[in-house]
Amino acid sequence: MNRPPTPRPTAPARLTSGPWLFDGPPEARPGPARGPVRQDAPPEPGGVGGGLPGAVLFDRDGTLVVDVPYNGDPARVELMPSAREAMEAVRALGIPVGVVSNQSGVGRGLLTRRQVEAVRQRAEELLGPFAVWAVCPHAPSDGCGCRKPAPGLVLAACARLGVPAARTVVIGDIGADVAAARAAGARGVLVPTPVTRPEETAAARETAADLLGAVRLVLPPGAVHGRRADAAGRAAGGAP
């Protein structure tokens, strides 16, 4: 199928506000209602590192769906390997899932909010509803605090969910994803793809071969069934 022509950029939008937040339906936020939670609060018993995480956040492009640069066309949304199985495994344990995504095409004048929402809706048709989407619409030159590797998207999603960053896992395909997790005080897992730089993989504390392997790393042993986990995930000594 021929690709549609690349959209012609308009004048870049100089956005100075925070990230865009899209809430999912109530059923996407299982568990008792939570009030505001201090982001510097210590992990609760059974939190990350000792049981179930409070939330799992995923990068969008290259992690949940195939990376199509500046995609605003829902017809071009294609799932990454094991994405559906990974979502089912996390949701089966009652853990809310969310998305944290840089969308600099907005700030560059290549995408509109309506297009970002259309792609979000298509992803949810394929993967089910997410509890929250946190999207950075800024260009790299805008100097915002939400564009990964800054922690703003992770912190905004955690605040929306009422879950401390210390009990949250962030899964992505490039170094900026795990760097944002680390800056926020969350746990980061890298799922390398051909576009992941070797130095990013080497620096990651934890890596996995695919999304299902990544959730196997962060969920209790035996919680994920189905495909074999052989060599799916490994812990890696990374930079502090």
C-alpha cells in the first residue's frame, strides 16, 4: 500500500503548557479510589521490587505500536509483537496501565490534537482502554519539563492515577523512556528495537526481548502465562 504524502508543516506551535492528559473509562482504573499521593512517598508494602506495581506506563511509538514518524492516521496503527498479550497480563492483575508519549509533531506543526486523539482511539480499539494517556505536544526546542527524558510525563500520569512514582514501572524502546522513569523515581524497562542505540541498551538496568518479557520482569513469578519466557527478559547492570 502506498504511503500517504508527508503532511506539510504549518507554523510550529509554541506551547508552554503542561502535557495533554486523556483519562480512560472508570473500568480502566481498577481498585479502590485513591486520593492525591506524594510523589516522594516510600513504596507501599508489595510495591515495585516487592510485589505488584501500582501502575505500568508504556511508551507508544516503537513500544505498543509500530513507529510511524509523526503519524496522525489511525489506519496506519499496527501493534508491536506481544503487545496485546502484555496488556492482558497486566490488566488481569488489576493493575492500571497508561501511556506516556512524546508527540513533537504537534509542536513542529505536523500534527493536530484531533489527529493525536484519533491515533489514541485506534490504539485503544486494538489494545483496550488505558487508565490515562500523558502526551507531550512540545517541540524539542520548547524546553518543557514533560518531554522525555524529563520526568514530567511520568509524574503527571502517576499523579492522575494517584500512584507514587516509586511504585510505577515505565516500559519503552529507547533510552529517553528509561531515563524519564529514572528521573521520576520509577522503575524503567527497555525493550530494544532496531532503532535503539547500542549505548542505550548497555546503559539500561533492565531489558527484555519483547513486551511480554518486560511485564514478566515486573510481575510476580508465575503471574504471566502463555508464551515461553526463555531469554525474554534479563537484568542488566546499568549506569546509576
